[in-house]
Amino acid sequence: MTAPFERRDAPQLPDFSILKQLARDQLIYLLEQLPGKKDLFIDADLMTPLDRIAGVSILKKHEVDKLYKLENRTVISNSGQLCFLIRPRIDNVKIIADMVNADKAAGRHRKYKIIFSPEKLYSCEMVLEEEGVFGEVTCDEWAFLLLPLDEDIISMELPEFFLDYFMDGDQRWIYSIVTAIQSLYSLFGPLGSVFGVGRCSKIVFDTWKVLVDEKEGYRKDRTPEIGTVFLIDRDVDFVTPLCSQVVYEGLVDDIFRIKCGSVEFGPDVTSSDKSVKVLLNSQDKVFNEIRSEHFSNVFGHLSQKARNLQAQYDKRQGMDIKQMKTFVSQELKGLKQEHRMLSLHIGACEAMMKKKTKQDFQDILNVQHSLLEGFDIRETISFIEEYINRQSPATESLRLLCLLSLTESGLTPKDYRSLKNQYLQSYGPQHLLTFWNLKRMGLLVEQQQGETLTAVESKMGKLVTDKAVGKLTDAFSSLAKKSHFRALTRKLSLIPRTDVEYDLRIPRDMAYIFNGAYIPLSCKVIEQVLQREGWTGLEEVARLLNGNEFADSVSGSLSELKPTVDSQLPILVVFLGGCTFSEIAGLRFIGKEKGYRFIILTTAITNSSRLMETVSEAKA
């Protein structure tokens, strides 16, 4: 069976396993800079990504004696050498400084090495100096920026980039992102036309172009394995990640949390007292066939799969000894593995069905559809008020408030004050800062009096991008971040016609990933720009997206010519600020329809819960 969302004439994907090998080799090299036995302390956030690159056995081979999770508590280590693998965060550095100072106070002499990933920040060095341990430790960098989660998905594992850039305007990760893209450029040949939208995308592109110009020794005559590049900022489309996911992979992420391409299924899935960690990628045949399917189709598919497997087992009947030997050596192991994964995915479906059939889930989907279509807004607000007052999950209430604000271009002052007060009364005053964060990002805003300045919005948007962040008044900033969801919905036909029945089993467009109610804006913009080979005819859409659109070539050779899309090569789509599994399913659908093949490079995988937890000041 051909893999879902893949045409036989689709371009071949590059082999990204080399990225893991390069990251592993660099880490081994850094560990060997501290010869002899050593204990390794690992940042909790790096444990799962590290496991995908180098397991315990590889670390042991290179004289790592004991492994510890870096925590703010006393750990007794008898090793004469301590190595720390951490994210460049001040809290982490302070924990290390305390350990070094404790050793000094006890008269214990050791060697200390800090490996920062993906890069060392000046602020961390300052903390080491302030704590008086700068001369006691050696520092290095592990530029681990490209983790292949699957054959067509690469994550930079930089979830903090979203908050740092889109809320605080902090550009410290820009060069890391440029370095990641440049690594792909160096490994897989010269890239073709580059299209993008968003202020961050423009900064990344301009920085990348300078970097390429500096690399004079780069061979441009090598055969390219990746063609066109598309860069898109997360704040171009906040609505899509706030919508409930209903494709199988998205639902698994929403309910069980996929981390670095793997998920832990608990006893409710495994039907035993044990939890099982499962790698979710195209190597799992069962998962590969259902990952991008609407959830309503998955049970039927798994039932058919079970019958097919049983038929393959049953063909053992009547085999002679030679045939049985061939069957056992060539097929049985694969069938057993497939049977095991089938059982797990059926268990996951059953566990999700219990949650999905709850009235709350159905009600939220209905409310979400009303918001997207702009119907029954007063009834929707009443539902949200009731949802808040029942003290439903705080992140869910916040998500609905943000969807309401984004789809309605802000809340009326009366509604904003009322909903904000009810939320604070229900979940606590600590969320005051959460509302401030959401306002700064344009996720939950109050409509300004006399806000009918549509004629000057384009000029104001231009003004905001041309000035340094923080030098404009709140009024101008909110104007630049104002959502134009309704206008974009009409321009791009994001809401399918309601007079035609939508068959989720045979999807006719990307709307199937949201129950046939909505085509994701981010995917639609990408599709339109690639189809038109630029922004010609999309000028009004670009204006409504607050500008910063571009079409260029990183090599400069196409800058005077019309940029082109090479459908014979995979297209690299870079999401700056996170990407959802629903959007990945949407791009795979476009690929199937148009003959494209997409590679998704994202700063992190995100969903509505992660997004709301990131901006919430009341940490669990």
C-alpha cells in the first residue's frame, strides 16, 4: 500500500539520518575533550532529544560513568570530573555554580566542563563570573539544532523561541535558526527561490543571505536535494494552532503529548499495569497509514488492518516445512511487530474515544466552529462564561478567549472587562500578567474606541516594522497586531460552503483536518504563494497579514528574475515559532494533490495547550 499523502511521482526526500550522525559525532568529540571517567549532568529538557541522538550505551563507551538529571538539589558524586549538558539558561548556570562553590568550600578539587546547547549565551558567562567560578569551568557549545523526527519533519527543539521572540522581541535565537538552515543548505545542495511572510522570517532571510555571501568556498555546482524554501512566522496564523486537532497524530499529541517524536502510552492504552514508550514515525506501518486521517476514519482502518493481519497469519495453515521455514524467517517477525503496534493504536483510539465522546469535547468543537464561521457570537460568549465559571481547565478557557478575540478582531471593552474579571475570579489573580502577555502578543485584545482606521492600517503596519521594537505606543503596536481573520477568510475562501455535504472519508480539501469547517490559514497561504510562484495577486492578503512578505533567492542569482517553484525537488517549509501536526497533515494533503513533497522544519512542535501554557504566568 502506498504511504498516505504520497504520490508515486513525488520527489524523493533527502536522507536526514546524517543530521543525527553529525550531532552524535560532535557530542562525542566534546565529551572526549574531558579524557577519563566523568559523571554527566543533563538538563531535563535535553534528555529526550539526547536519547534520539546518543543512547546510554554510546555515552558509556566514551567514559561517561554516571548520568544525573540536573536539578536544584544536592547530588553526591565521587567522580573527579563533572560534565554538564545544558540549555543556556541562568537557572541552570546558577545550579552548576552552587555545586562548584560547594566543592570549593569542602576542599574538593575536580574538573568541570559545561556544554551549552545549542549555543553559549553571554548572560550565562556573566552569571559564572558573578558567582566567582568562571575560572573553574571550561565552556563549550554543542550546536544541536536539527533533530529529524521523521523522514519529512525536522525540529530545532527550541520551544523557548516562541515566547522570547513573539512576546519579548528577543532576537537571541535568530542566529541559531539561521545556522540550522545554513546546515541544510551546506549538506543538501544550493536552494532555489525563497518565499516568506512575517517580520521574523524577513530577519532570518536577510541574516542567512549575509551568511551565504560570506561562505565564499561553498560549492554551488553540487546537485541540489531541496528546492524552494518557504519561511512563515507563527503570528501570521495564531488561529490554526488554537483549534482542536482531529487528525489522529494531532489528537495523540493533544491527549498524550508527543515529545521528540515519541509518546508514552499508559495502562489505559496498554491494557496492563505498565506504560510503553512508542516512537511515532513512518517506520511504524500502522501509524503511517492513519497519522493524517480524520479520527472518525481511524477505527474502520484499524479493523480492516486487523483482518488483513489475521489473513496473513492464517496462511500458515497447510504450509509444508520449507514454506513454514521461509515464513518464519521472512515474515513472522514483521507481522508480530505490526500486530503489537496495531494493538497499541487500537488501545489509544479507545482511550481517546472516551474523552472525545464527552459532551465537553463536542460542545467545544461546536463553539470553535461558530467562532470560525462568525455565527451565534453572543451564545458563544455565554458558553465561554459558563465554561470559565465551572472552573474547566484554565488553558482551555484561555484558548477559547483567544479564539474569540482573534476571529472577532478583538473584544468589545465591555466583553473584555467582563470575561477578564470572570477568569481572574475563577482561576486566580496571578493570571493578571497572563492577560498582559496575551495582549502584547495580539492574542487577546480589547477593541479600541473608534477603531475604523482601515485606510491607514497598511501604513501603520509598515511603520511598526520599520521602527525598533518597543519604541511605539501600545496603540500603534496593537494596530499592527490586529487580526484580520474575517477578511482573510473571505479572500482565501477558508470556510467551505455549507450547502455541500462534506465527506471526511474522501476529503476534497484541507478543511478535513478541522471537521470540514476550516482550511488552515498558514497552509492556504503557503499553497497560494507556491502556486502563483510569488505574491502577485496576493497583495491584499499580504497587507492583511501585516506585510513583511518577500520572494527572493538566497544566492542572489534570481533576484532580478521571477522566482520559480521546482516541483521536481522537495519544498522546505520553515515554521518560526512552532508548527502543529494538523498543519503537517494539511501540507501533506497539498503535496498529494499538487505533486509536491514537503519537508517541515520547525522551531518546535506546538499545539493549543503548549501555546497557552507558554504564555500563562501561573505555572503548574
